[in-house]
Amino acid sequence: MRRLRFNGTGSGVNGCPAIHQDTGTGEIIVHGPPLTDPEDIAQLRHLGAGETAIVVPPELLVDFGPKEVQRVPDIISLAEFDRLFTQFEHTAWRLETRRRYASDEVTDTYRQFLAGSPVDWTGVDAAWCQERREQVALGKTFGRVRIIDQPPTPGQLYLLDNARRNSAVGEDIRSLQRGDAERLRLPAEDFWIFDSRLVALLGFDDDDQLVNVELITEPVAVNRYAQARDAAMHYAVPYQDAVARTGAAD
């Protein structure tokens, strides 16, 4: 079975015509109204048996068709990535999909959490918290949806506890069960999207270490991540609900 990704449609009414792309092969699937007039069909060259000609407006292909046969990743430094969190104008939002993050597991708070000790998040990463508060005070918004397995992994339970800190500095933290994420066909990727204009795609190695950040600005690609964000936000629940559901201490 193909795994199809919806690229977009030029119609806001019935969603047709539209373009999808096979994420495995890269092949493009276009659907729309068929060309039915016999005189029109007679003018087509190389129309094979079983093939159907369809009619689409040119802007559909321009707006949502692939722009490059092979995209060259734009990898940015971690310093450039950090600057995005003060340079954006309106919204910064993240999807977290992984079962563990190696960087969490080397912290004192992670060791406290695994030991069953209450974690005091006040004063942890004070500079990070202060920066978030300053940006929120400027009217900017931060949010994220964290995907949770059933049952949650230790790392996911830790992040549910960590959400108390993020929420205190102004982030909107929500959770989504992995089954729902798969049903919605959300990308199995971690990314930040800034101002619905650019995406920072986070790359991890097999040891769950962050190894690079790819900057994506191509409008069609950014639009796909924005659609994933909207779907995730629609079905995600406040992190407190996920805490109650898992029985984790709040």
C-alpha cells in the first residue's frame, strides 16, 4: 500500500483538484475532473488503455507540485537554530515524536525523576526560562504537542513532568496518543515551525542524539508541516489530561 502525503489543493470548497505524493517513491498523484469530451480526448497523444486524462488549473501544479527532483538539505548551525527563538515574530510550535531524547537522560532532573523523587523545576535552565518569558511578554506564543505511547516510555513520562516548567514560562503543552498520530498520518519527525513560514527539522542519530537541524523554507513543504500542526492541535489534549490518564504524578 502506498503511503500518500497530501500536498495541497487550490480549491477551498470541495478539495478538488488536488495533489498527493508517494513518500516512498516520490511519485505524484493528481486528481480532478476527468476530460470527457471525445473531440478533446482525440487530441491527446500517447493516452494509453486504462489511462484517464484530468483537468487541473496551472496554479495547482505551480503551488503544490515538487520544485526539485532532489532537494538539497539546508543544514544550519545550532547557534543559528537558537537565534530562531528570538527572531520569529508571532508563533513557534513543535511536534515531538520520539520515545526518548538522549540529552534528557544526562540531567540531574532525569535521575531525580527515575528515582521517584519530586523534581523541583524552579531554577532549572534559568536562562532558557527567562528567554521564554521575555518572548511571551512581547506577545509571542510558544506551543508543542508531544506524542505519547501506550504505555508511555520513561522518557515520555519525564517530559510530562517537565511540562510543568514549560507551561510556567508560557508554553502551551499538549499531548497526543501515538495511535491518533498514526491515524492522522502525522510525520514521524521532530520539527519546529516558526510563523507558519519556516521549519526547523531536527535530525537525530540511532542513539537519539540531536545531530543536525535542517532549515526548510520552500512554501509547499512548509505548508505540509503547518497542516500537520493544525491536525495535531485539533486532537491533542492539555498535558494535565495526559498526566491524569497515565497516573503520573503532577
